[in-house]
Amino acid sequence: MRELIIDLDAIVANLNRMRQVAPNSKICGVVKANAYGHGMIPVAKRLEAEGVDYLGVADIDEALQLRAAGIQAPILAWLHDFAEDFHEAVAADIDLGISTLGQLERAIAAAKQAGKRASVHLKVDTGLSRNGVTAAQLPALLDRAITAQDAAEISVVGMFSHLSLTSREDDHAQIARFEAALAEAAHRGIHPQLRHLTASDGTLSYPQAHYDMVRIGVALYGLSPYSDHASKDYGLTPAMTATAKVVQVKQVPADEGVSYGYLYRTKAPTSLALVPVGYAEGLPRVASGAAKVWVNGSSYAIESRIAMDQFVIDVGGASVAPGDTVVLFGDPAKGYPSADELAAAADTINYEIVTRMGGRFTRCYLQGGVKLTASEAGAVEAGA
């Protein structure tokens, strides 16, 4: 009665679109946070089948899940516990984003324990002020890295950073700082194969900063990284459609209060349709009174309060019955409300909308026109 439909073919189309945007760079398909709510294993398997160069995750647990699912593509994990033991990651050939000298030391120790080089990407803080070393800390990190590399303990595969996307002026300043960090590394004898700075937003905006690899997250799932541009502006197709079935329809008189707090009262005798999705599934309660959904070709506002498990829509005299499909958001090219519209109703961004979808939703996958269950999609082998 609640379903997230993930179009894997749309994800592939978005991958190929971003390959056109950055034709001279490798693509790191970012599948962190359960592939932004789309299902990490099925998405990663399809990306691997399509020859994606890298997969990106936040933490090592996510990376190990990918390896346990049989995925062999290179994987980069970059957000670590302050006392992370990297042995299992090194043993599983997972590339490590290194943001501190302490992390580097633990990567070296793990490499010695595993009897193999650790592949590392050195993270530089160019102005986002999250993880990564500052310009003042960089020389010490580089010196230790080159000593360890010369000792065959690590391979410095990459150097990377992340833009704040605050303004073009700020972004250009960050690009300049990244260039300075690369020059510092080269001066000390470190020449990484993979220099990467931009995510979806920066990749679309700054072709001069594509370097050797770009990290594609939200655009991979067909969403615009900018609130003032729609997916279609970049040739992207939204991959997630959030649906549910109407479970009850009732006729009520005028001036009938609906849901908690009577945020909405009926204006005339009407029909109310009950939809079994609430904030437990990730539908933002704050979107009450502002969000719209699609039923049988028409748009209806969620005028009453969104509850934990359900919401109610006033369908007037329309022909709506139990079992009819309600689309919370999907591809606007099909007439559905977009994730961007729900995000605007909740005063947030489309990233949050798709990532938070879960709860009692089940996921299914479209591939080659065939609808697959999550387990069937997860069983699709690379090259199938």
C-alpha cells in the first residue's frame, strides 16, 4: 500500500548525461545514505554494470555492505569515526578519504596488519570547514604520506575537497585553494592520479574544476542541485516515484474538521480520501497545508495535518476510490508533483526529501521495462 518505485534506467540515463557534462573525467557515483534513499545495493549493482569508475560512500560500513553484496568496483569512503580501525577496509580494497594525520597513521597501521598498501585520498579543507586538513596542517600530512608511500605502506591515489556553493566568488576562491594544495603536494613529490573537487552542483557549474574525477550524487538520481533550476534544465530524469493506495473514502458534511488541530475544515459536503503515509515514512509534517499529491490525473492539496501514519485529502466530487494510486512525487514530465515542490512545501531541499523516504515504504525497481522487487534488483549481476 506504500511503494517507492526506482527507475534504474533513469539513473543510467542520468549517469550518461553527467558523462557528457564532464567528458574527460572519471565518474564517482555517490551511493551514500542508501543511495539517497533509492536503495544502495540495487543502484550500485546497476552502476557497476554500466561501468561507473568509482562508487562513493560516507562511511566504511556502507562500503563493506557493497563488498558483501559482491560489488568489485573501486569504492571511496571519506567520513570516519575518530578512532576508526581501517584494517577491514584495507583488506576489502576500500579507498580511504584521509582528513587528519591521525587517520593517516591508522591507515598505515592497517596496511601493515593487512600486508598490503592502503589506497588513500588526502582530503583538503578549502573553505567548507568540515573534514579535511587546513592549509597549515597540509605540509605535515603530505610529508608523512610520502614517507609511507616510499615505504610501500600506502598509495596516495587521490586528493580531494568539496565546494560550499555559497557564491561564485567563494567557489572560485576554493578552487584556487585546491590548486595551491595540489601544487604543495607536487612540490613534495606527490602526484595523485585522481584529483577531485566537484559534486553534482560544481560539476554542472565549473567545468574548469572537473579535474580527473567528479563525484555525482543528487544528479545521478535525476534531481537538480539548485533550487532555482529544475531537473529538465540539465537533461536529468527523476528516478524515484513515491506512491501509496487510497485506503478509505468517506462523505462528510460542510464545516467538518479534518485531522489533528483542525488545520482544515471542509467548505461544503465533500469526499475525503485517506492515504496511509505519514511522517514515519518521511513525509514532512511541516508540509501540512502546503504539499500537493496526484490522484487519477488531478492534483490535490494536503490541507489537513500530516500525521505519523496517514494524511487526508479533500477530493470534492471527484471519482476517487479505495485502491486508487496516490503519487506524492515523481517525474513532473508525467504530470506528477516533483520532489522539488514537496521540498518547497517543507522549506527544505530535494536531497532531504528523497533521502528521508523510508519507514513502511517498500522499494521496487524498473529495469528494461520490467518491475523488480528489491531482492530481485539486488541480485542483478554486473553485466546482466
